[in-house]
Amino acid sequence: MRLLWPERRLKVFLSHSKQDKWLATQIARRINDCGASTFLDETDIPSGANFKEIINHEISECQEIVALFTPWSAQRFWVWVEVGAAWGQGKRIVAVLYGLSVTKLERIGGSRTVLEDINILDLNEFDRYLDELGKRVTEAEDE
């Protein structure tokens, strides 16, 4: 029997900086509209909770991570830690740039070692990712 509201099997972890909260929330909404679930620290970590433990758990539970790199988040230690953790677990990593070039990202981050083998998207190309995500969601539901 198929439930009216099936559990969403594909989960996306969204990494960002606090300065990008509004944009990250909009991205999470668009990802949810594709049928995937999201983890967004702003809304999914309760006050007083052990955020390191929750972040580690959520990265292990997700199938992919969207890392929003802006002039603020590229300088944020935790974004790089989250991307590195996802890379170490073999997760799909989608880097999205807003207000940065790849060259500037490399300068700010010291390198882009964990990002060097993936396509890096500009925010203006994000709809392409959403189309691809929608196909993966459909495939996961068919399994």
C-alpha cells in the first residue's frame, strides 16, 4: 500500500553561512518542491542541541550536499568542514557560487581540493541542478 505522503528518501544537506540565511532558505524551499527533503541548520537544529553531533549525523544520512559559496560562506570554517565530511563519505557534492568566481573561491579557501573534480554551478544555473535532482527523486521513489 502506497502512503499518501510517502517518506522522502532523497535527502539534501544544505551548507551555508548565517549571512546567507535568506538565500539558503529559498534554496531549501526549491529543493523541497522537487520532492527531496532538506537539512538546514537554521530550522533543523533545536536550541541547546549538540550541533556538531547533529551535523555529523545529518551528513551521514543525506545522499547529497549543496554547498552555497558566497563571499561570506567561503570564509566560514564550518562550510569547508561540512563539504570535507561529505567528500570523505562519498556523497554527491554540488557547489553553488553566488558573488564569487572559482578563482576567488580558490584564493579564499586556500584551494578547492575537494571540489576540483566536480562541476561548480553559478546560482544562475541552479535550475539545472533542480531538474537533475527531480529526476533522482523520481528514480528513488520508483525503487
